[in-house]
Amino acid sequence: MENRKELAKEALRAMSEMEELNQMEQIVKDNKIEYTIAGQTYRVRKPTAVESIEIDTFRRKQFTEFMSDDSYMFKKQWIEKYQKKGIDIGKMEKEVQTCQYEVKQLLLRLATSEEPKTIESLKKQIEALKETMYNTSIEITELLSLSIETQLQISATSYATFLVLETNVSGEWKRTFANYEEFRASELEVVQKACYYINYLISPVG
């Protein structure tokens, strides 16, 4: 569990830094992201219209399955249960929003500061706020990880990744996995990277 939290924290930090530096613009070309692992080139791309329909169908079937299982609950239901246990997720979400606002304000001050001591102080304040924001975001994610909304988004995004992950074979792009079951069973780095990159190519699904 702790390793999972640390990985999630690093992912959040990496995404934030990449957004701030606009690095993703450099690797997203024509709605595709190519990358190489062990000499083999892969890519993820935006789903076609037909694939988007297939993703919607998959998501609808998954939603029906979740709704048929009483052990699954919506976020609102989880939040109410946590509230009774003394865990206020709404307050935690506001804390994240406040941190985001304060970071933006400090960044504006940092952009116009010239005094070295002031610059160093602002950087430390920004880092502390980001750490609080990341930790709280991870905690919220963990608390709501079993909600129908979250599980549906994870499933639909995973299926979308399977559809658009391709391997360059002798100059031709071919789907990397023969079927979704094979994709789900894989723990290869190529899949991990694909699942990360897909978020920059498609709107959240679920």
C-alpha cells in the first residue's frame, strides 16, 4: 500500500511539473505519443470514432455490472460513510483547492522577485504547499478508490489504452495485444507507460 501511495505521489508530482514546463507539448504530435523500450517503438493515439463507440459500449456494460453488485457504492455514498467515521472528504478537497490557489499566488510573486533570500523563501513555501496538496490528493484517491465512478474510469481508460496501444512492426503500426485479457494480464513497462500517456490524449472516461 505504501509503495502504491509513493508511486501515485510521484506520478502526481511528475504530471504537475510537466504541465508547468509544458513538456508534454513536445512529445504529443498529431494526437499521438511515441516511445521506445528495449529498442522497440510503441505509440498511443487518440481513439477513432469507431473505437470511441466501442469504449462507450464497454463502459456501459461495466456500469451495469457494478450496479448489479451491491458491494459497489457511488462516491457520494462513500463520502457519507466516511463522514460518520469522522473523515471529512469535502474539507480535504477544499484544502487541495486552497493549496492550488496559494501556489499560483506564490508563483506570481516568484516571477517578479529579484532578492535571492525572497526567491528561496518563496520556493520553499511553494514546495511545502505542493507536498500538502499531493499528500491530501493521494489520501482522497485512496479513500474513494473503490467507488463506482473511480472503478468505471479505471476500467474504461484501461480498455481505451488497450485499443490504441500499437507496436511498430517493420514500419507498420499494429495493435500490441491480441485481446483485452492479454493486455490486462501484462505487467510490462510498455503498458505502464501507455496507461500514463493515454491521459494526455483523451478526456477522462467514466
